[in-house]
Amino acid sequence: MKRRILLFGTLIVLLMIMTGCTEINEEITKDSEGIWNQYFVYPLSWLITYVAVSLGDNYGLSIIIVTLIIRLAILPLMIKQTRSSKAMQALQPEMQALKEKYSSKDQKTQQKLQQETMQLFQKHGVNPLAGCLPLIVQMPILIGFYHAIMRTREIAEHNFLWFDLGEKDPYFLLPIIAGVTTFIQQKMMMAGNANQNPQMAMMLWLMPIMIVIFAITFPAALSLYWVVGNLFMIVQTYFIKGPELKEAAAAGKAGGAKKK
């Protein structure tokens, strides 16, 4: 667990250094300097522009298409991450039993706990860090795409459907849809998790609220990206976690019947 926390902390620090928080309002061009701009943001900005020009300067449709392309490209990583999470979840009862067996906090007991935990992982062929690698690969791509949308000047100069891509949604429809789809996607991801902790339950409601607030604040182009990404994740989760979703739905109906 400590290794995972250290890994996530290091990743966040590296991303902050690479992205540079002050650059979010600076236009991205082929002359933009820095590894982050040259190898992450500009290629994605170029792809959005290329697709848009091919579609008659339709930048809204381009954002939708490029979002789907990126989501499909990282789909194998998402599947691997989901499988790793399932494997870790299946071992939770045995891991909890080991913690109860070696509940003493002295160094010798804790070393024994770590040894037997690692033996448990090896026995079942589970790598506790396997779920981190897909996330490490995904984050720079998704954050780079966010930068590309915010920093490509041509996007802000076009409209799509009822809104200007560079302005806030005047009717707040996209922020609401983004919040609702975020809630549905998270609810589906949590389905089948019998040992759901209070923090996860809180995030189920907190994340959609945060997305709505951000979507109201940022240009509609970013809200469009969130909505398309969420819809893709909902479909993806349905196919990956189909049996678990059916079991959770059946359990919910059974619980409702008992209350009656």
C-alpha cells in the first residue's frame, strides 16, 4: 500500500512539473516549447484540428471523434486495470484474515504480515501494482487532451449544436448531462462491491457535483469532452462488468421485496 501511495504521489508531482499549471491559458502551437507541449499537447491539438478540417471545420464533431479514438486506444489498459481490481477484491477476505491474525503492531509481526501477504499474491498470481500501470499511462494522455482542447485557438472560434465551444453552455444542459453521466458511470463501477467503504459512497455524489461546477465554469468544449467520455465509459463498464451489474440489480430488487 505504501508503495502505491508513493507511486501515485510521484506521478502527480511529475505531471504537475510536466504540464505547468500556468500554461493552461497559453495557446498551443507547433513552436510551443517543452516535452509536455511537443510530445503530448500539440500532437493531440493537431489531431483535433486535422479531423475538424476534414469535416468542414466542425470542431465539435472532431472533439467527439478524437475522444472516442483516445478511449478506444486506452481500452485495453482499462480492461487490464478492471481485471486487476477484481483480483484484488477477491483476495480481500484472505487479506483481512491475515491482518487479524497479525494484528500486533511490533516490527517482527508486521514483517510476517508482509511476507504472508506477498505469498498470498504469488499463490494467486496477483500483482498489487498491476492496477497502477494502466492509470500511469492513461493520465498523461487524458490530461494532454484536456490541455489540447483548452489551448487550441480554433476550437474557441467555432460553435456546435446550440453552444459556442469557447464559451459556457448558455442553457447549462451540458454541465447537467456531464454530472448525471458521471454519477451513472461511477454507480456502475461500484456495482458488485459488497465491501463499499464510506469514502467511495461519498465520492459517488461528490464527483458529479464537482463535474457540474467545473462544467459550468469552463468552456463548453470541455463539457462536451466529459459527456462523450462518460457515455463511452458507461457502455464500456456495461460490457466489462455485465454479470456484476445484473447481480447488483437482482440484489437490489430482492432487498426491496423484503422491505415490503
